[in-house]
Amino acid sequence: MDAHRRELARRIFVVMTELLEDTHETTVAGQSPRLNVRSCLQLARNLREAGHDLTVLADAAAIVARQGPNRANPPSPARRMKRRRKPK
């Protein structure tokens, strides 16, 4: 991975870390002995939204990692099989 893509991926992971730290605070708030229905529903909504955001960010990091010639993911088994076939 070149330096530019590495820095971009690193920054995406920084944002994911911040999001996870916020979700930790949300889960701690959900453990309150004074938790009521309204608060519980709001905290659950916040966690659901954070989960979606985390999925989007993880997908973005994967896209950055797959760009360029130094891709970490090998070709699919179907593509490997096509390469192995010898012409008749």
C-alpha cells in the first residue's frame, strides 16, 4: 500500500476508534439503574446508527486497501481456476 492510501486508511480507522469510544459511553449509560423506557429506546437507536456508520467506515477502509497494484486480497477461486486452464 502506498503512503497516501496508508494515511487515508489510518484516518478512517481513527474515526472508527472515536465512534467506538462514543458507543462505549452509550453502552455504559444503558447500564444505569435509573434507565427508563425512553432513554433505553434512544440509546438503542444511537447504537444502531453507530453500527451502520461503523459498517460504512469499515467498507471504506476495505475499498482504500483494495485500490492499486498491491492489493492484499487474492483473486477469487473462480478467477484462479480460469487462469489455470490451458488452451486446447
